[in-house]
Amino acid sequence: MIRLDENFRLDNDDRCYILQERKIVKNGENKGAERWENVCCPSTLESALKTYRDLLLKRRSAADKALNIERLIYLIKEQDKQFLQGLTKVLKETGCEGH
């Protein structure tokens, strides 16, 4: 299991990677409980990471209704920077850095 951030992680089986998002149950007897919901099941790690990046970018740009191209480029660069920092941290923690 690879933890991408506090709300996303990657799991996998023999056939695919599974991008999962953390959700908090809002109603019912399990209200407040944490669960992990499958977002997609890409066949490659590269595709899983691209999907994660694109999903975060779409959510950030959707929140800004008056987004112009300069702001979009800035958001992409910032998202890539944060993503690479997080990935580097995961690689260090798992001893996979430099492989």
C-alpha cells in the first residue's frame, strides 16, 4: 500500500493498481467512520499516479470559477511540486529512493 496523502492511497493486486480515496460516513449508524472508496483501477503505476494528479488538479480548478490560463499553469506547477515532494517522501520511507 502506498499512501499518497491523507486522503488518497494506492493499493494493488496482481492485475492492477487501485486508487482509493478516504471518505467519512456522513449519515447512519456508522456516521463519522472512515472508509476507503475505489476511484479507479489502472493497470500501470504511471497511469495510477497520473489519474491521482489529474483528479486533484480538476478539483482545484473547479473550485475557482474565474480561472484564467496563467492561474491554471500556476496550479499545475504547484500540484506537480507537491506531488513530487510527497512521492519522494514515500520513496525514502520505503527505502526505494534511487531505484
